[in-house]
Amino acid sequence: MNNNSIIQFLWVGNEISRMEKLCLRSFMKNSHIVHLYSYEYIDDIPEGVILMDASEIIPASKIFKYKNSDSYAGFANLFRYKLLLEKGGFWSDLDIICLKPLLVDEKYVFASERLHNNNVQVNNCFIGVPKNSEIMRYCYTSALKKKSEDLHWGETGPKLLTEAVIKFGLDEYVVDPDVICPIDFWNCQYFVSKSLKEVINEDSYTIHLWNEMWRRNSMDKFIEYSHNCLYEELQNMYPV
């Protein structure tokens, strides 16, 4: 896959928290070029981040939130599929922290997560694909057909991408959960209650912080926590 040093992100709004800043700094510190797509100017972004015009991918008039949630996740799903269809390369959500350089020789890369039933499913928080891939064309056209007012959480995200990976026979490119999402989403309290060495092993290239679980558990992304917890350890690894 070409241009695997570039990692692409999206943010809707003009303010980012400590979490998103940490994410961006971590990828740059590990020698990646960061392209942050946005519809407006974002205050106080880390030095070195390259702002990109998101309206060149999808017009701002098409932005939507879930019907019963203050979340742009459904729109972000649509955006990433369109972006990766047109440009290829890597996509990452802004709640993923890079621990070491992502040197990928494979044509595709798909993150995965553990579920409560001990099964594993693909997660679209981190994707690597070539330009004009059939799987991104399928995901984009499938997501585009959905009515935003009828969308449910994850419907055009992990659920759709898992279906697509199976449909196109790309299972071999799905990495183990410990590579991208080593901490399970139901353990999001670990980020502020445990240390890095307690929960992360050498197989992990990133840590998915599960922003949505922070929101659902009323965990504040803007404040500082105990200095010896995992979240603050990461902040200290990648200082401002």
C-alpha cells in the first residue's frame, strides 16, 4: 500500500479535547504525516498537523447526527468510506493513540474488537485500503443508501465493514484485537484507573480509547486525571 506514512482523520467542529490532541501528537511522534479533514478552522491543533478541506470529499450540507444522539459517528462512517475510495491509504479515528510506527506492507488492514460473547468483529476505527477498492465502494454506496434518521449506532460502522470484509474475502487482513484495540470497550474505566504496563502488551501498535464510551459514562476528555493512570501516562509520552 502506498503512502502508508500518511494517516487521515476527520473532525466536525472547531474545538478538540486533550484526547484528540494526544491522538494527533502520537501519530506524528511516530513519524506519520497527519491529514486532519475539517469543515472549519480548529483552534489549538498540534503543530505539524496538516488541515484538509473536508468539503472536497462530502459537502458540509450533508453532515448529520444520529436521530437520538449528539453524535456525528454515522456521518463519519460515510465520510471515511468516500475518502478511502477516492484516496486510499490509512484512516484512523481521533480516539486512537499510536504507540509505535505503523510499517505496513499488506494491501489491506482492518482493526478488530472483542465482543461480550467472546466473538470478534471488524471495527472501522482504523482502516488501510488501496485507492478505488471494491470494498470501500461497497461500504460507501451501502451507507449512502441509508436514511440518516433511521440509522442505529454501528449500523454503517463495524457491522457494515464486517459484512463487507466477509463478502470480499478479506478476512486474512483483519488484525488481532490486541494490535489496534487492546482494551475492550466495556473496560473504558481502565484508562483512568490502571497503568499502561497493566493492560498493554508488546503486540499493540495503538490503543483505542473508545471516545463513545467516555461520552456514555460521562468521562470528561478535557480534564486531567491521576498522574499514574494510563491516560496521563500517554499524555506524558507525547507532551505538548
